[in-house]
Amino acid sequence: MVIFFLLGIGLVELALLVVLYKQKQRTDVRLHDLKNTLTNFQGVAFLLKQNPKKTPEYEDLLVEISQRACQQIKEIFAGCKHGNTVLALNAVVDEMQKTWQVSLPENVTMEVEMAGDDLLVWGDKISLERLLDNLVQNACRAMPQGGKIKITCKETDLSTKKLKNCVIKGLVGKCVMLTVQDEGEGIAPTLFKKIFRPFFSTFRHGVGLGLTSVGQILKRCQASLALKSAPKQGSRFCIYFPSVENFSSHTKMLIVDDDGLQRALLKEILGSHGQIWVAATPYEAIALMQKNPDIDLLIADMLMPNMNGDVLYHRLAEFNPVLKAVFLSGKPCDNVPENALFLEKPYQISELKKAISQLLAKQYDS
């Protein structure tokens, strides 16, 4: 079954090569990323055949990698763009480690160090996985005799002064810093900017698209990249992603629910993250909004007596056109306004906080 699947994937790749021969640079980059994904798939399939006792572990990896390949194929044909959202970068790295554990060369080891539980950034999961995979594969190729790759992730600040030393420049301020460091052949400083150009490679058999893809992803995330390297001294790619705070102490939230216990619980849960107003009815909410038109966020039950949440939102948006909203309900909902998100009950508190973070981080969407 695995052999036939691999054959099918190979035929798809061949078809893509024929159809996309004359496409633009962006398509070339996406096709390069797809090849990397397919290479990982073939490697895991080989290991599955060699180690049948590890079937459950490898099957999960095959499913994950094949899903990634399908998404990349869809991108190539449809030219689709990913929608940015709030992600925990350290969680993405943790997931990618499962693939690296079986795909790294035998003479390459990896050390991962994470500082913090929720290092939130603004981006999309598929692109961040692609960025990480390209950097790790580049590090492996830079160490043909073997060595160690060290990945770290922590919060920091990017100042205007530090930004001047970055090869790719994004936003300054509070950041999540991701570093990928190897012990390889290194890169001459005169080539720092050239390596992100399409079809330029420091490797003898390199295509020159992996780091081009990295550069494109960083620009979409408004992230910065500093590079420290020298011939025979290894390389250290240091990426600064604009961080997304869960909440600001200045955030102003209006909670509207006809259930008194729900109002009390939400106020207690979110009270330490900003200023809170509560209303038992939509009409009470309108009166509060009229007096406080700078309220940033509405958290409301979708189904309420006299006026549903979406109708209330449009009434409140007359006072604040950039008002964001999170709607809660025990029933699925399709009529969610553009600046709002919907959570179906029962939901996890972490889901609610992530939804609020996503709405309040809209300025990072490029």
C-alpha cells in the first residue's frame, strides 16, 4: 500500500513539473517546498518498512506529512494564500521535532530549548513549518561530516539599533526570537543578502529556493532576520517574530449574557487582563457602549432574548466601527460578522483567550 501511495505522489510531482514549467518564481519556491515534503514522506515510508514494530509512530508521521503535501499541491494549482492567525511558535517547533527525529542524518544531532509555554506569534502554521524545515535542511547540508543543530525559542525585544543589523527587516518591539544554529561550513558575510535571492545557492548541488521561501514567509509575518556566520565557523539564523500578547492591561471588554453565572465566570476569568463591563441584556449593553465608545471587544452569547448577538454587534459598531467580537453559543452559527469569531459551547478557556488574542492582533496581518 505504501509503495502505491509513493508511486501516486511521484506521478503528481511529475505532473506538477510539466504543468508549472513556465510559472513564476513563487511557484518555483512552492514546488521546491513540496519536493522537500515528499522527500520526508519517502524517508518515513522507508523507515516504516524497515522497522514494522514502530508502525503506529511512523503512520502518524505519514498522515501529517501527506496532509502538508496536499496543502502545498493546493497552493501551487490554486495560488491560495494562507490566513494568518495566532500561533504558539514553540508548539509548532515541538510538532516538527517528530518529523526531524526520523529524517535527520545519522551523524546530525539536535538540541531544542524553549523558554516559555505560550510564545505567541502572528502567522500561519503551514508556512512556519515550511520555514523551520528549510532552515533545518540547510543546516544539515552545511554539515556533511555531521554536527549539532541547536534551536532556541524565547521572548525578547528588537530595538531599532538591532534592526539595522538584520538582513531582513520587519517590526521592532517585543518579539519571539527563534534561532537555528549549526556547526557547518558557514557563509561569507558578503553573501548574506544574496542567499535569499531565487536560484542562488552556496551548495554545489543546491537549487537556491529554500532560503528564498524563508525570506518570503518572514516578510508576510513582518519578521526580521539577523545572520551570524563565517566560513568554517557555522551559521546562526536569528529570527524575530513580532509577539502577540494574550491581552493588554488597557484592553476594554464588554461581556453580554443573559445567564448571570456565565457573566460572573467570564468577568472573573478575564478581569486581570483589562477593564471589564458586564450587561445582562442587549439594551443594557447599548447604553454602556454609548457611554464608553472606546470599548475594544464584545464577548456575547449569540442567542439572547429580544436581540441576538450578531444584531447587537452591528448596533454597537455604530459607536465603534473597529469593534471586535467573540460570540458564544451552544448551537453552530454561520452569520458571524467580519471582525468577529465564534466559539461553540462547551469551549476551553485557552480557546477563548486565543480567539481574543487573534482578534486584537489583526494589525500584524499582512
